[in-house]
Amino acid sequence: MTVLFSVENRVARITLNRPDRLNAVDAETESTLDAIWSDIERRDDISCVVVTGAGEKAFCAGADLKGGSGASGLEYWAQTRTNGFGGLAFRKTLDVPVIARVNGYALGGGFEMVLGCDIVIAAETASFGLPEARVGRMPLDGGMVLLQRKIPFNQAMGVMLTGRRFSAAEMQNFGIVNEIVPAAELDAAVDRWVAEIVACAPLSLKAIKQTVNRTGHLNVAEAQALRTPALIRALQSEDAQEGVVAFREKRAPVWQGR
């Protein structure tokens, strides 16, 4: 299988499973990923998603140039990929927090997938970049659109106009990476973040992410006035009452997701 997917204890784990190809994404993998994200959107038993790549070398090295359809750059650009690379890069309908576990190369589309995540945990040896210009292409599936919105303009242009690789430390300085750890401690760091997210009310998580996703283009007054469906559901939920009661009783809340 080119993609591994599992759900346990409200945590979904997605692993690009092409280590021999540095987890590069071909057409089959792209289709599978998009279907998985759509499945997650329909479910209520997931509070957090961890996405990573198999092996120790790569998170994802981008599009599989050797295993592609042979389409020209113009033909590739003209294809409809509403959600960006890997079905994730600029997916705005996914209301579940997503953690990128970056264990190695995150290049091209792989970096675009990282940009579509909410939290990024990287090994010290991880590297990031948008090398498309070096092979006569452009970062069409999120890079040109997303990076300039996430980091200062000159830094974004420095990444795209050189095509070079950047270290995890550089990406942390840019504000892309939340935490850097030795490779041997990567899983423990990810699990720590996962535990902290899952400890939160699942409806609150969805309300926060949905509101953030739908208000980024609005001014403050417009954003504050927007009543997203997830926000209304969370405010009216039993969990909203449980959280207050648990705080007063000095115990951990028991979330029901309703």
C-alpha cells in the first residue's frame, strides 16, 4: 500500500509508504490521500491527525517525476486539485488538527503538505525546500500561494527563488516548525503534542480550526461576527458544560463529543 492509515484512541495516523521513492507522491498515492482526508472530514471519532513518511530519510520528496503521467507543466497546472498537493496543502474543509511529523526531506509537494498542517515537529536532520524552479517547474500546489502568507515576504522569496534546501532550524526561525528534536526523540515529541491536543474537547478543536480557516480573509470585526457551524455546535454542547464542571471539581473532563 502506498499510504498507511489507522485510527486509534481518537488519533489518526497517515504514513506515506514509498520509502524507496523517498515517499514521493504518484497519481495513485495522490488519489488515496485525497480519499483519506475526505473520510476524516466525515468522521466524529478523530481529534488529531499525524502525517509522516515511512523510513528515516524522507517525509515526502514531492511529486514522483519518474512515476508521473508524463503531463506537461501546463497540463499539470490545468488539472483540478482544489485541495493542493496530497489533498492537504490548502484544504479548508478539514476541521481536525493535523501534525506533520517531519523525519527527513520535505521538498516540493512534501513541503507544501507541511504548509497545510497546523503543527510541525521536525527531526534535527530534516530539511525543507521548494526546488521546482531548478527543474523548470513552479510550486503550483500551494507553495507560491501559501508560503508568502505564512512567513515574511523576503524569506518566502528566498525559499522559492533559490530552490535550495533549508534546515529544520532555519524553518523554525521562519516560524514554520514548532519544535525540533533529535531523530530518536521524534516520536516521543509528537506523542506529547498529540496527548495535549486529545486532552481538549473535540468539538472545541473543530470550532477553533473551522473558525480560523474561514476567517483569515476577513477583518477582525467580520471574523468575530461570523458564526461558524462548528462554533455554534461547540457552544451548545454538553462538553461545554462538562468542561466547567470538571474544572470546578478539579478533575479531568470526560468528553462525549456532543
